[in-house]
Amino acid sequence: GHGQHRGACCGLFTAMLPMAVTANGIIPLGVTGCLNGREDFALNSGLVTVKRAGTYLASYTVRVPEGATLDTTTTLNVNDASQSSAIAEVGGTAPFAFTAQAVFEADEGDTVTLRTSEAINITDTSAQPLFTLSLMKLD
């Protein structure tokens, strides 16, 4: 049957500076907006849990502010499986930014994380988030 139209299922998550994450650690994402209540995603210590099965487009951006150094490979993981289209090697002189994306199938309860291959230890602050992750349901 036709359920009530709930609009697009999407979530926007960000991680601000300063940041300290160990090698192979999970980026500490927090919720910023674009959430349809709490019914689409749950968030716990940077781990995003999908509450509605379907096909999702994930895109993430890393924006390194001037004066900060970041040299790492960032991966988007679904149930701890790296999504090959969303692996980005970050390195160079700040400021710089990059983005990567992946489409994946998720079942209810699947988890999405951003992981860093190397430790991140940036004491600077910035008005812009270091990491931004958006998840949008395509079907």
C-alpha cells in the first residue's frame, strides 16, 4: 500500500576540529541536519546505523584548513567493508579539499563509517568541518 510520504531520506553528518583519531580509527561524526527526525539513521560514536533498507548514495568531503597537515587515506565503510569508489588519499599542503562517493545497498541495521588509515591529530580549530558525510536514499 501507499504509506505516508515522508520526503527524501537523507542525513548530513560532520566532524569538526580539533580532532584526535588513532590510526584505522573512526572519524567522530556528529549530526548537523537534514535528518527526518531520528527515524532514518542512528548515530553512536561516529558510527551511522541505517534504519531503512534501500540503495544509498554516500558522499563525503574532507576540507583541510590552512596551517593544518593531514596525510592519510580515508575510506567509506559499510559494515566495515571498504567501498572501493570512496577511497581517497589525502596529502599535500593545506588548504585543500577532496570529495569521494559511493552507491551501496543497505539493510536495516547496517553501519556506515569513515575511517582514517593514519592517525589524525589536529589541534587547530576551523569554522568549517574537517569531514562532512551525506547519505541519501535513492529508492
